[in-house]
Amino acid sequence: MSVDRKASVLEAAEKSFTLFGYKATTMDQVAKIANVGKGTIYTFFKNKEELFDEILRKLIAEMKAVAERVLHPDKTFIENLQAALYALLDFRRSHELTLKLTHEVRDMGTPQAQEAIREIESAVLGFITRKVQEAVDQGYLRPCDPKITAFVMLKLYIAFIYEWDLTHEPLSKEQIYELFQLYLLEGLSP
């Protein structure tokens, strides 16, 4: 019974954060949406921050699962990396909570929303860093700093996906793959 209530509170809180953002969400709203008393929420979570952190951990775990699902052992490092990056950015672009947090950061600069976006990006960078290190260990890439390489790869991919088509015709997945090969891997290949 208490597991169901906790799940109900988490679901309601995610709905509230998605609809109203971090700053405008209150424990009263969450209680109302979950159809529980506010005291019930406090039996599971000390405060709004702790409740939000739980939702953020779940979101990041979902993102990791999305990225892992698209990886295939029969594909090359770059094919897998590109599939994972595309899946992660597509998830982030289409997930309502990440959209709301992004807008809240842009429109109000809410520190907790900024921190959440940083945590999400950190999780994505951690994932790419591990994949780059695996590629280096297996000889697919020349030795390099995996953190810096992951950062460059992510920022380049974001630029191709989001920024290029602000002033140009959007690039296809194939074009992005070729550009990754040209700009990154030909210089990193052994």
C-alpha cells in the first residue's frame, strides 16, 4: 500500500513539475494531484528538493536505458555513438519535463532547474566518456582524453542537430555521420 502511495506521489510530482516547472510546484499541488494529504508526501520525502531529486534520478536512468537500447555489438563505434547521441537528444527534446526545465532555465534562470539540466548533461557526458574510453581500450580510437573528447562530440552533435538548421537546411543522419567521420574520427583513428 505505501509503495503504491509513494509511486502515486512521484507520478503526481512529475506531472506538477512538468506542468508548472520547479519554481511554481508546491507540495500542496502535488498532494492535490496525487489525491493524498500533504503529510503523506512528507512520510516519503523531506521536502520538494528531495522529491525532485528522486524524479531526476528516474529521468536520468530512463535516458541511460534509451541510449543502451540502441547499441549493437555488430555496429562500429561511431555508428553506436551516433545512434546513442541521437536517441538521447531526441529523448531530451521530446520529454515534457526536460522541455519544461529547459524553458524555466531560459525564462527564469531557476537555480534548481539549472542544476537539473547540468545533471542531465553530466549524465550524458558520462555515458559518452565511458564509450570513448572503451573505444580507446579496444583500439578503435587513438589514446585521447575521454572527457574532453566526449564534450567535443556532444557539443558538435548538438550544434548539428539544433543550431545548424536555424539558418540552413537541416542535416540528415547520414550527413551528420559523415561530418563526424570527417571532423572527429579521421583525426582520432589509429
